[in-house]
Amino acid sequence: MPVGLKVSAQAKYVRTSARKARLVCDHIRGKDVVEARKILAFATRDAAKAWSKLLESAVANAEHNHELVGEDLKIFAVTADEGPTLKRYRPRAMGRATRIRKRTSHLSITLTPKES
């Protein structure tokens, strides 16, 4: 395996706030792929589905593009950055309106081979 090889994947405009996505990504940072899959499978937060899908995409990238074995990878870096916010309005009492902020996030994951 090449030393220093990093395989990445990213998901943009995911309809969850970056703050909620960071709560999930803190659980899998630094873990190997098999353990991260187990953690995400039993995580109760909705953002775990997006992280699980992104992890599988990164593993597929490593297997297809670099001929690596998916189980021999570990998570090098995970980040959840803010995306654009969709602004909507909700009518309130006495003719007022309040802003509803529908936040999005950009998720990224980087995998690297385990040290043998």
C-alpha cells in the first residue's frame, strides 16, 4: 500500500445543520471503517444516515480507484461545514412574520490505510 495515500468523499447541501452533523462525526473520528459502520448503524441521530452513506462512498472510491481493501482503512479526517441556509417565513400573531432558517451542511470524510 502506498504510504500517505488519502481517499476522500464529500456530500454537499445535506439538509441537516452542521452543528448536529458534528455531534455524529465526533463519534467516528479516528476509528477504523468496520467500527465506524457499527457506530453509525446504531446512532439515533438523523445525520448518521448521511454519514453512513458518505462513508460507504469513500470506501467504494478507495476500492475502485486505488484497489484498496475497505476493511483495511481507517478514518483520517471528518468535517461538517456550514452550507447555505434556506430562508422561509412563518406568519405569527398581529400580522408579524418570523424567519425560519433551514440549515444545510457540507460533509467530508478522508480515509487512509491502517498501519500494518
